[in-house]
Amino acid sequence: MSVIALKEGYTGEIRDRIENFHGKQLLFVGWEDHLMFCAPHCIPVEASTPFRALVDDLLPAMYAAHPDWSSVELNAAEWFRSGEAFTPDFDKTIGENGLGHKAVIRFRTPGLNGIDGSCS
């Protein structure tokens, strides 16, 4: 994330450059309408990671504690990349799906609106 300094002299080393993550990149992942998770998770992944591995392995590890998770059908989820709707190809990699370093993806699960509809 870039910084726009209001005054001259704002300097510093940028520490979240991709070069600092040993071949991985940061990916921010958020589940819409589920306030049990106050912000997107930030995970280090390789660009070569299959999107299906994100869906089948990483997302359950992050969200299984939520009571709605057992009803989630990620094939029917609505996906957003940097705020824009997109349809991920589960058989392509994270990089091939256009997700670079510090990309933000969110998914919405229609019909699941948080604990007791807290986000409806």
C-alpha cells in the first residue's frame, strides 16, 4: 500500500515488499457479512498455489469456527477481487486468477448472513 506524505521528509524502508516473503505473496481474504471476523485474513501464499487449494484447504482452516461454515457452498459464492466482481477459475493458480502481492479477495455466501442474521 503506498503512502502519500503530506510533508516532505517522510522516508522509511518499505517492509512488506514481495521480496521479503521468501517466494510467497500476501493475500487478503474476507468473508462478507460475517462479523465474527472483523477484518480480512492476511495469508502468505505462493502465486503457483491452485485456487482450489485456497478453497478446499485454506478457507476451511480460517473459517470453520463460524457456525455458518458447514452450510457454505463456495462454488455458489459471489467473489470479489479488489472490490470488483469476478469469477475465479478453481483449476488455475492464484496468480493465473490475477491475484498478485497484497491482493484483496472477498466472497459472499448468499443466504448466510452471519450469526442470527446479524448482518442482514
